[in-house]
Amino acid sequence: MNLAALSDIPLFRGIDAPGLEEMTEALRMHEERYRKDELILRAGTFTQSLGIVLAGSVTIESNDAWGTRTILGFAGKGEAFAETYALLPKEPLLVDVRSHESCRILFIRISLLAHYAEAQKLWTTQLSQNLLMNAAKKNLMLSRRSFLIASKSVREKVMAYLNAESIKHKANTFEIPFNRQQLADYLNVERTALSKELSRMQAEGYISYRKNRFTILAKTPTR
């Protein structure tokens, strides 16, 4: 495991090399590889480890008994998932985590952190602070999705999502991580309705797009 590369990951920010080395053994850190569309964690099971995406990306999904899939979140390189369940290991997962593409995942037995916290090591304090910051960012992400879902029409949901992505990328042109079906699942709309609305918005001059690359047009849209 390349410990030097881990220092760039937000969850390890501020932790020096000796701390990372000690943490690797103490929290039983290990790496796993997954192919595209492979199930990483399954709803109804338990986990004591959070995952960090070292390469590739994953989606966090809700799949109900009737086959309806809702994408709740996305984790790209350097981002964590399942941290809440890992800190509450007696709580069963309510979501599936699936590889969005071929990926490498670093698993950390975060449930063991409490055993080392009393030793007052610098890495335990810094990791706890980073976990708190990570939780705050996840809360913002969930609030953002709630805002999208609360929008009444497909167009309102699309516009809210693309506007948020534009702000995130600090650009009018950007790439989104989802294909059409995944975007429909994330916005909780039918794929056909989404495709029709995107076509209308492009024809009316609101946006232009090709596959997952979008541009929000600054010109006044046609009526």
C-alpha cells in the first residue's frame, strides 16, 4: 500500500507518515478490487469498515422489493462511503454500494477507532476530526438531494441538478458522473421523461449536451 498517496485523501488529511503506518495496522486497512457493476456492500448486511475509493467510483443505491432503483449518492476518487454504518456496526445497511466502474477500494475497520482513542495518539484525534468534517459534507449532500427531489417538475429537477454541478465545478461546462438511466434514478424520474426534457431544454436554448458533458448556456433561451 502506497502510504504517501494516502495523504492526499481528505479523511487522512493532517496525519503524518508514522501515523498512517500505525493506523494501517491498528484499523486493519486493506485494499480490494472490483469490476464494473459489482456489488460491494449489500442492504440488510452489517459492516464495521468504511470504504475509501482509491480509483474509479461507486454509487450508493436503494433497491426495493419491486425492482425500483434510486441512486442516493456517488463517491469518486478519495471519497468515503458507509462510514455511518461502520461507526454503528449493529445497524444493518439500508442501501447497496455498487461499483460504477472498475475500482480499487480501501477498507478501514473504523469501529476499532474507539479502542485507540484513549491512548490520545495524534492520528486518532486528527482522524476523528476528519470524520466529523466528512459527516458535515455528507449532510450537505443529502440536503442538496432532498432539495432536488422536492422540485415538482422534471425540468425543475434537471435545472436544479445542473446548476448545482455548475457551482461545484466552477464552470458552465462540466461532466456529470451519471449516464441517462443513473441520472433518472438519482432525480427519481422516468428515463423517457428525462430524455424528452433534456431534448426540449436543448432545443429551447437552456443547455447543450453530448452524453454526460453539459453546458449551461448564458444566452437568453428561446420562447
